[in-house]
Amino acid sequence: MAVESRYIVGVQTLRNSTMAATFKASTAILLIIGTLNLSSEANKLATSWHVLNMIGSNDPTLWMVKILLLVTDFFVAFFGFAMSIRLYNHVGFYLSIPPEARHRLLSDKNVAVHLNRAGFYYSIGMRAYYVSIPLVFWLFGPVYMLVATGVLIYVMYVTDRNPDGAANSAAAG
């Protein structure tokens, strides 16, 4: 924030983050509408989708619980992305205020807190999308949900870790 020549880079990065969050929030709304459409066809789909179900209940009430959990998950994703958009926009405005016109509460630290909070909400939205994968597989049966959960946990474990030594080299540099 102290170097005026870097304002444009910060604003462009925020714009890209805001656009990504907007796209994902819109997708979450479309997924909510699609899932609610599934609920209107509950009786027909519950019997046909459970053909692959080796074990587990075919009760229509359980089908509606599954749909409700999926819709709730997509609402959490939408909320996370919407909050992220809101906070990214705030940070963009904070960056565009000239240093001499800034209020004392608009310190670099406070702007960084808003930016980190925006990233946190974006992460919540993405995690909600990840949780939706096992929930979708649960529509086909509990075995599929269990397998999807195991695969998701493994993929998240592999991708969310630093390679051995990356943390050491970053700390040394």
C-alpha cells in the first residue's frame, strides 16, 4: 500500500479473485436450483438411482434428507463466495484511497486482515464444493459415498501438504 506503482497489480489481483468468487457463487446458485429440481422428482429418481445401491435404504424420506443436505451444502458454498466477494471489494476500495486521505483505521494491517478474511471465506466456499462430492455419490448409495469420501480425503491430503523441504527452503530464503 505504500508503493503507488504497485496499486494496479493489487487491484488487478483483487479483480481476478472477485471474478473467480463471482463465477463460483453463480455456479452454487445453479447447483441449488438443479438440486431442488431433483427434489421434485424424488419418487421417480429414488427408485431408479438406487438400482446401483447394494446396501442401504430406498426410503423416499431418506432421499429428501440427502437432497436437503446437498442444498444446504451449496448454500454454504454460496454464502462463502458471496462474503468473499464483499470483502475483496472492500479491500479494493481500501487500496484505491490515497495515503493522505486514509483514515487511521485503514492501516496496512487492517487491510491485510480483510484480505485474509476474504481468502478464508473463499476457502469455506471451496471446501463446501468438495464436501458436495461425497453427498452427490450418497444419492447412489452409502458405499459410493464412503468410497468418494476416502478418495476426497486422500486427494486433499496429497494436495494440501507442502512437499518435504519446501517449508524449510521457504524459511531459509
